[in-house]
Amino acid sequence: MKLSILVLMLGLPALALAASNPDASFYKNAAAGGIAEVEAGQLAQDKGSSQQVKDFGAMMVKDHSAANEKLKTLASSKDITLPTHPSVGQMASKTKLDVLSGDTFDKSYVKGQISAHRQTIGLFRKEISSGQDADAKAFATATLPTVRAHLKAITAIAGDMGIKTK
């Protein structure tokens, strides 16, 4: 018996639809990353010791909250259930930041943001080049310039702080 027939017989049609979307993992990874960015941005606003870090955190909250809402709407229209929390690794990174303060917090946050934005750029570029869901590709295409601008901004902050980025 095919999985989709079994799923429908069990009364789980949404699961069947999500499973049939070849780009469901993109939606889920992008959502987890977006949530992590908002949470880390809020932390940067509260705990950052430099104004640059606080301002960057505010930009993350604003920009990623907007992108998260667009992604939620798209996923919902395709019956894809998105995570409501960051990934385990992303939660661990936030927990690490939670215990830091001052310059140590700022440097760790900046390094983490560089890494996270590089990963997001890779995720979005992969979706653009090989994704099958036209809406997911369009979202990635529309959002990628903002993610690149974030990477450029956080790399400049890193330079101002004397943090090596390569």
C-alpha cells in the first residue's frame, strides 16, 4: 500500500500533502533559522554592550520577523507545518549567548551571525538553483538580497571589532 494512501486512510491528509512537497525541508529549515535570528536579535538588543550589536539585533528582529510571516503564509497555503522553535543546534547557540555578557557576548554574537548568515545564503542559493516549488524559489530569490546585506553589515561590525571573518 502506498504511503499517501495509508496516510489518507489514517486521516492525516495534511501530512501527505507536506510529504509530497519536495521543498518542505527548505520551508522548515528557513523557518527554524528565521526564528533563531529573531530570538538572537532580541538577546543582542538586551545584552549587547556596543550600539552596533544592539542595532544589528534590532534589524534582525524586524527583517526576520517580516520574512517569517511571509514564509508562514506560503507554507500554510501548502499545508506544510513549520517548526515553532529553532533547531537544537540553534537553541544551544542561544543558550551559550545567554550566559555571556559585555564584549564577550558581542564577539560571540557577531561570530555566530556571520556563520548563520553564510549558512542561510547557502540554503537559499541551493533552493534557487535546484528547488522544485516555484513559491519556495521565489521566496528564496526575494529574500536572498536581504540576507546578503545582513552578512555584509555583520562582517563590517566584525571588522570594527577586530574579529577575523575568514
